[in-house]
Amino acid sequence: MKTNLWRIAVISSLLLVGCRAHQASLEHLREPIQSPPLDVDGEAWKVKSLNLPKSHIEESLVVYHAYSSRDPFSLPPIALLAESPLSLKACWQPKAITIQHELQRYPLEQLHLKGMISRDAQYTALLQTPNGKVIAVAEGQPVGVNYGRVMRVSATQIEINESLPDGLGCWKRREVKLVLQQSRLDIEKSK
């Protein structure tokens, strides 16, 4: 153990001594940088000033008045209204539900309507999940992450009512239709 500490001490001292090599003065490098640039003849460059009229310069200036705009570190007024308790009471809020069905794990944009099954004039839709699994869905079943529910299943589409947050603490309902796409085989046969 003592020999390892001794070796570490010797190696670290050699490294520190090696860092001190080449500490020559850097004055000879500073002079060309601070002196003005020279042209081909060895003469220093001369800077010519542009004598523009003051009116031309004043027209090109853009004045920015930040005091007239909103403070970027404070919330906008509409967001402050959304935080008030009065606005939350007037908004419709969906009931918190637990995930009961596998289709509640996916947004509606990721689900694809693949087919329909009918029995005694009752349709059941076949939805495909992003991982390729096909699941049968009937009216009244929950679908999607935004509190969606299947309202109607027909021969060519399903209608889903879902609730979306508006960003201000309230929720709005919307109707989404997933339509069955015809395959290329069906289109070619109909020609």
C-alpha cells in the first residue's frame, strides 16, 4: 500500500514539473497583434472615415421601447384569469378515470380503423394499435387518452366523443370520426 502511494506521489510531481516547461515570455507574440496592419510596402493602413450626412444615419436607426411590451418573466393576463378560482368553477372538468381498456393508452391519432364486424345489425369496429395489435371496440367503450368514448359504430366509420384541455384549466368536447379506408384491391375490383 505504501509503495502505491509513493508511486502516485512521484508520478504526480513529474507531471507538475513537466507543465512548467516552455514558460518563455509571450511579449514577442503580443507586438504584431497590437501594431496596426501593414500593407505590401510596409506602411501602416490608414482608415478613411465616411462622411455621411446626419439625416441618413438617423433614418436608419431603429428605436426599441421595451417598456411598452409585456414583461417576459410574468404570466400573460389570460393565464392569470385562468388561475383564479372563479374561472375554475365555471369550467367543465372530466371525471378522473383509471385506465380500464388497452385503447385508453394511445392517442386517437395513433389508432387505425382496420375493419368492421356485424352481427344482427350491430357493428363492432376493429382498431389497430401502434404496436400492430387489433382490438374489437363496440359502442360505449372508452378509447384514447383524452377521455374518449365510442358513441356510434356504422359500416364505414366510428364516431368518438373526446374531451381536450384548452390550456386554461377547462375542457372542451369534440367529435372525432375514424373512417375505414378502402384497400387498393377493392378499388381495382370496382373499376
